[in-house]
Amino acid sequence: MQAENHPDYIGEKEHLEETIRWIEGEQKFLEGYETILKDRLREIRKTVKTLTDERLIANQQLYQMASRDIEHLKRSRNHPYFGRIDFQEARRDDVEIIYIGKYGLHDRDREIPVVVDWRAPIADIYYSGHSREVAYRAPSGEVKGQMHLKRRYEIEGGELKEIYDDKTSEDKIEDSLKGKGDFLTEALQKRTHGRLKEIVATIQDQQNRIIRSNAIKPLVVQGVAGSGKTTIALHRMAYLIYNNRRNTDANYMVVAPNQLFLNYISDILPDLGVENVCQTTFEDWALQLIGKDIEIAKCADKLNLLMNSEREEAKIVSLASKLKGSLLFKKVIDHRMRQLEKTLLPLENLSVDDMVLLPYDKIQEIFLTSNVHLPLVPRITKLNEYLKTRLKKEMKEIREKIEECYNIKIDRLKDQAKDTETIRKDIIQLYDGRDEKIERIKQILPALVDRYTEKIEKPDTIQFYYDLFRVQGEIEKAFAPKIGFDRLTQICDDIRKQLSKEIFENEDLGPLAYIHLKLFGLEDKNKYTHIVVDEAQDLDELKMSVLRELSINDSFTFVGDLSQGIYSYRGIHNWTKTMERVFQGREYHYHFLTTSYRSTIEIVNLANGVIQKCKGLDAILAEPIFRHGEKPWLKKCENHEEMLTQMVCRIRHLTKEAYGSIAVICKDLDTTEKVYKDLKGRVENIHLITEQATDFHGGVVVIPSYLSKGLEFDGVLVYGVDQGTYSMEEIDVKLLYIAITRALHRVSMYYQGDLSEVLKGLDDLYDEPNKRLKTK
Ligand SMILES: Nc1ncnc2c1ncn2[C@@H]1O[C@H](COP(=O)(O)OP(=O)(O)OP(=O)(O)O)[C@@H](O)[C@H]1O
């Protein structure tokens, strides 16, 4: 409802003005304080000698806090809150009026919250309260009470524009309280201008439950395209960080499929006031871990190969990827690791001169039985330390042994001598020699141990990986019964050939990272308190196990959609099986999202029709939010040139309608490059997006289907929906599904020749302007 027409308009307007006045006053005060701190820091820096000076650190922290608060106040000034709840706690008479916003604002003088942070426990009822009786979980336990009012505001530039009451009377619970009211539809109707945005004002009940669910167990969200998986995973991250804010050692990580995607989501966390979260791809993280400058082949090359090869060739390629990403392969690595451990030490005793200080068998026993929880290389360091301490302790026995030896020599000398006087000099010499030897051994013991451990050939991650395929025994035992001896030999030959040319691919990174962790380990400070994995369906189980090694306590949010699993040759097909295998039976939360918030009803219907064509996939159909739009279009063209002309026309039309982001989606990279080249001169400000792209900037883009995954655009133009391009193969159906589901408002499809089987029979879900003309 327009704010002016609401009965409480005057009161709400006054409250907003008062809040803004308070924000401005507080900002002024804090800016003054910030200046004082700045001057103070300048003075401290003149006198302190080290950066660890306590006064320096304390004032730096105060300065950072003040700067952060100022930033939040600045961001709040024009839009301090988005919601209000009137809450009466059980057995209390007073009703609290709570305003909820993106940033919590606190009045220190009056000791009251001006705005409550959306992540605070009490804000839970704003999102989850569907009836008068509500409850939320506070640190002290469950708090029950009654919600008398739930109100949402549209505030722009500090002015109240709209007021929506979800609950109109104390007794009546409106349907809109279920969260799917006007407020949401209005929000979804908006145009996008590039990057993904925060949704704190319109988080829905089920999404709220996911965001706030306990972080002790891993959590999996399977959701249809556009159901808000990425968005809520990032809101969950912000929520967990807020609620763990006193833990200053905590580290957080977001793993996403590529740099482009990372760029696309890069605004959300800072916008929610969250900084310093490591946002990376598995590939980049693994390469940094391994610390080697190796080149990784593009995933697109593999996809293209699979799309365009003969059946058997494609089978071998996909089996090789499956092998590398499987937990069985992890077992093979573990087995080889144990073998290496047994053969790592030099086959020699630790001795000096002719005296054995520690025999090989003993050292081997020590190595194989101590510090076994550690990775292999740190165990060598531990062995070195242990041997030095042990030999130092054994110095008394070593001395006795040496003395015994020399005593025998002296006794022998004495027995042979005619008189003691003649051998006196020799005896003294022997005593001197003995003392010298004892002293020398004492001195050289550490160096002796160092020399011994230096002889241990330090394992190398990449060499270890090569050797796995060179000496085939273990792999054969594990995989031949599953995929057959001949195929396995062919796979291992191919992998060896590739590796000898130093060509690595994405699927090699899981095992390489795993090997590296087993050899060198990871310091605790490099582990994470919570890890969000987006597009998790494209990970393999070995990579998931590797991520487990990074996590301090198995606190994960995995979000994905099996219907969008285009890397099915390596990816996940069944969440339950994968979670059971990777987390070895550990309990986990599982959520299932079916509402698509992104696209109009017409687009969702077409997407559902498409994904149902995917044989062998038990596709979950999306339920659209109540938002209508134009029916998708299908245009048959005579040739490529006509498709271009039609698309140029459409882009102009969409731009005129103020749609800020438009994508021309082609199935593969070659077509994408060609279409971009041909459109470049005809469409202004058009960008080509390839795997190297790192920056996402809205406008008009030409992009291959597999790279568009996770992104969204106001309008989507799908190029070439003919039978040759999109066959009924699973991968093709999924790629078309992905392309269509990228659109918020408009979809148009172009083809020449025969229409793709995937779209045949779905003619009631799209308009065909050509056809209409013909029938007229
Ligand atoms: N509760 C909500 N309120 C407003 N917008 C929402 C809500 N939930 C999701 N959205 C919007 O829906 C769109 C899709 O969200 P998002 O990209 O997170 O979905 P997704 O499930 O990750 O999609 P995909 O699987 O296609 O990558 C975004 O524009 C997001 O802002």
C-alpha cells in the first residue's frame, strides 16, 4: 500500500525521521571520535618501537570499530530498516516495537536498540512468524510470545514509499503472512543490473530456516534453478559470522565454480557487512596449496570433447574423470601412502665409525608407530627430533660402550706388554682417544641424525601422482572389477600420456590436493570454521573429502541442483549416497527448495517442460512465485544472418524496455565466439564471456551455456535451438534448461532447420510469431 494511504502513516513517518536524525547525530559523533583516534594513533606511532605494542593494537582496534560503525550508519541513512514486529513476550504486559534492518544500530546513551540486526535471534519471528503465537531461540533458551503486527516498508532515499501489513487484525492471519505477499512480488519485479543482491527484507520462511539452521552438522540444499540457493548460502554465511563474531580466530570460505561467478556474487557479503571471507574456486585453492605452477586444461574443452566424441571415446574420457574423483581412488592413494611410508627410510643403521647407535629396524619401527596422525613429511621432522632427543638421552650408554671398547684395547695392550712403563704412553694415547671420541660423538650426534634424515627422499605431490598410474597394481585391483581390464588399461595409458605432457585437468586437482594434504598437511590456522560450496553438484566425492580436511568441524553449506549437473561425468548424482559416503554416516541437514523466485510463471513452465525431457533424471519441477510475464518466444529463421537480425532487433527492444542485463546464450564456446564477432558491430556495449572472464558487468553479453550457470539476466536470447545443437542427450537437455532458467523476465529462442526434439511438443509454452503470421 502506498505509504500515505496507510492509517499509521504519520506515526511511521515521524519514527523514520527520528531514526534518521539519530543516525546523523551518531555519525557526527563517531566521526569526531574517529578523528581523535586517528590523532592518538599518530602520536603513539611516534613513540612505539614494535607493531605489537598493546596501546597501538588497542587503539587500532577502536579505530577500526569506529570506521566500521560509521560505514554502517552511512549505509543505513537512506534505508535504516525494512520491517517491524510488535512482540509481546509471554507473561508480560508491554509490547515491544522492534524495527529490523540490515545493520543493527544501538543507542548507547539510552541503552536501547534503534534497529535490530536481521540476524539477531528475535528477528527470526519476522521471517518465520505465521500466526499470533510465535517463539524464537535466544541464547538463554526459547522465548515465547505473541506477535501483534508484522509490517514491511519500502524506504527510498530516506523517504517512506510503501507500507505492507502482513497481519491486518489481531485475530485474522492473512495469507500474505505466509510470506508470498505483494512485497515479495514487487521485489522480484525489479530489473537486475548485474551482480546478485542481498534479500534480507524478503527472505522466505523456508529460506530463513536454512539460514538459521545449526552449523554443527553439514547442510545440503537441493534447489531448483532460481530458488535462491546461492543467495541464502551467502546470507547463512553472514548469519553464522554475526553469531560467532566474538571468535576472532574464525576463518570462513566460499567455494564457487569460477572467477566470473565469484565476481557476480562479490557484492553480497560486503553489503551484508561481512568482510574477510575467503572466496575462491576449488581449482585456485588447490593450485595454491600444491604451490606448483601447473596449467589446468579448460573444463569447456572436456565438455566439448564429450559432446562431440564417439560413444566409446566419450565413455573412456568420462570413466577416467569418474575414477579420479572417486572415493575408491582415495583408498588407492591411502594404500600407496602406506607403502611409501614403509619404504621411505634409507636402508641403513644410524652409526658412527663402526659403532651402531640405532639399527635400521628400530628406526623403522619408531617411524611406523609414532605420530601416525600426522602427514608424512612432518613425521620426518618429528623422527629427526625424536632421534636427537633419544640419542642424547642414550649418551651415557654410548659412553659406556665406548669405554668398554677402549678398556678391552687397554687390557689387551697390558697383557702383551713386558712392563707398564713401555706402554704408558700408548695407554695415555688410548685414554685420550677414548675421551676425544666420546666428546666428538656427543658433538656430532645432531648432525649425524640430520645426515640420516636428509637421506630420506622427500616425497613430491606430483611425482607421487604420476607413480600411481605408472605402477598400476593398486589401481588395477580396485578398478578392473568395476570397469573391466581393457578399458582400465586404456584409461591409465591415456592418463599417463597426458601427465607426461604435463597436461592436468580439473579432475586431477582433487587427488593432487588430497595427496598434498597427506604428505604435508595443513596448519590449523589455514582451516575453516564454516565452508559454503556453491554449485556443489559439480564437485566429485574426492574433492568433497578434501574440503572435509579443510574444515575444523564439518560445518558446511552445500548448495546445488542435480538438474543442472552438467559435469555429470564427475559430479554428484544422489545427495544421500554422496553425503553418506563422504561423511561416513554422519548426520546432516537436508533441505529441498522448489520455489523459483527468479523467473516469471511462463518461463518456469517452459523450463519445467524442458527438464522433464531429460531421460534418467528424476527431475524436480520448479514452482513459480505468482508473477506473470511475456510468454517465451521461438523464432524460426532461414539462416544465421536472419537469426542475428532478429536478435539485434530483440536486444534493442529489451533495452528500450529498460532491461539492464541481457544475455545471448549459445551452447558452446565456438558458437559463442562466432555470434559475438557477428553481433559486435551491430550492438553497442556488448561483451564476450569466456572461461577467462573474471568480471561480471551486466549490459549485453554473449556467453556459452555452461558458463551462464548460476548467473541471471533480465532477458535471455537462446541461439540455435535446433536438433543438431540440442539433442535429447542428457547434457544437451540440461544445458538448454540452464539457458532458459537464467532469465528473470524475458526469453526468446532462435533456430534454423529442424527444431530441437527437446522443444517439440511444448508449443503451448512458447509463442511462435512466424507461425502466427503464416496461419493468419
Ligand atoms: N526471498 C527472496 N526474495 C527476493 N528475491 C529472492 C528471494 N530468494 C531468491 N531471490 C532471487 O531469486 C534469484 C535467484 O536466486 P539465486 O541465484 O540465489 O538462485 P539459485 O537457486 O542459486 O539459482 P541457480 O541454481 O539458477 O544458480 C535472485 O535474483 C535472488 O535475488
